[in-house]
Amino acid sequence: MRFETILFDLDGTLIDPRVGITRCVEAADPDSLTPHIGPPLMESFERHHGLDTATAPQAIVHHREGFAQAFLD
């Protein structure tokens, strides 16, 4: 049997697509990120991502960890 095409499922198993995806979103429509600049994180996560007051604080912790890692490493 001979295969002419090989497909890879790049959903995070073989690579971490986060950087590529987030950079593409930023490049494609940076204006969509503008509402996140300025307001408190709690408000942004609740308003723009539909998180509730119990879940938003956990998102803030993850955001701050990722932000620190991106800029301090």
C-alpha cells in the first residue's frame, strides 16, 4: 500500500499551538483585543468571555502567570 498524503493533527499533541494561534488573532484583528486594554481584568473576563464572579478570579491567576512567563523568561 502506498500513501501519497500524510496528515498530522496539530491540536496540542505534537506541538503547542497557543503562540501561533494568539499571534494570528492579533495580526488578523488587533482591534478585537483593544477592549481588554484598560478595564480591570475581572471586568474584561466577565464582559468579553462570559465568566462569572466565581470563575473569573481563576482566569486572572492564569493570565498573570502567563503574562509573567512571557515577559520575564
